[in-house]
Amino acid sequence: MISVEEMKKAEYKYVKVKLTSGEVFEGYCTEFLQPEDEDEEYNITVRDNGILFEINQSEIEEIEILS
């Protein structure tokens, strides 16, 4: 699982995110969100080809900051 610090660094950057399922998203990270309660996870939102994907911390294997 990716660290919270790595997720924070991705905010407002163009990133490539590899998921534990093998899927890869490449796009602009529009936000980093902290959990509002104990049932939620940290997550980031990535815009890939005009579609926003909210990705939970447990789903992320790797984040590469492209710019």
C-alpha cells in the first residue's frame, strides 16, 4: 500500500497511478482527501481522459509523478 506522504505529493501534479488490480490511470491529480471518519480511507482523484476517478489508498500500488 502506498504511503499518505506519496499521495499528498501527487496532488496538483500529472501522475501515473498503478493499482493493485493491474489497472493504470494517467492524468492530473485534482485532489488528495483525508478520511472524514474511521470507515473511510485516504484517497486521490485523478482526471484521466476527462473522467474523474476517486482512488482509495488500499487500491494504489504505485504513484509516479510525471510533471
